[in-house]
Amino acid sequence: MKHASTSYGARAAAAPHRAGSLNRPEPPRGHLASGRISTIARGQGHGFIRLADGRRIFFHRNDSQGGVFNELAEGDAVSFRILEDVVSGPRALTVRRQARATKSA
């Protein structure tokens, strides 16, 4: 009687790729919005953005663009994309700090 040999080091067959789909960027998700940082919890790696209509939107440090998470402060104006998630609520993606107004002397 022969037993089927199991190869623990065998790799699973790769899923076939569609022609021309390699190296294409993922299309942007969510719709554009802007608001102000209302709360930031650096130690926990997240914060909340207040929209003009009063809603608070969650964002994670990985969703900030250009490594600016540690430079964000409460009250900073930001632009981002809102991803509406029916399970966990709205989330901000691609969070970017808007240019601060320079003071003239």
C-alpha cells in the first residue's frame, strides 16, 4: 500500500495574473474631504479628525502620508479620503497636513 507523500516545503501554486495587471497602482478609495485634527494619541498610533459638519473620523498612523503622523498636532488642517465602512465606521485614508499659513511681518 502506497501512502501519499506530503511535502511540507512545497509551495502552493500561484494564482494566475491577468495580462497587464502587474505594477498598476490601486485606484484611490473613498471620497476627498478635509477637516482638523481633534484628538491624537501618539502612543496608540491613531487619532480623530473633526469634519465641518461635526462628525469625527478615525485615522491610523499608517494612513498618514509622507511620515507626518508624529508632526501632526491638534487643530492642524488636513485633507484625506473617507472610506465608509459599514462594520467599523468611517476611516480616513491618505491623511495629509495642509500647508500652514505663513505669518507676514
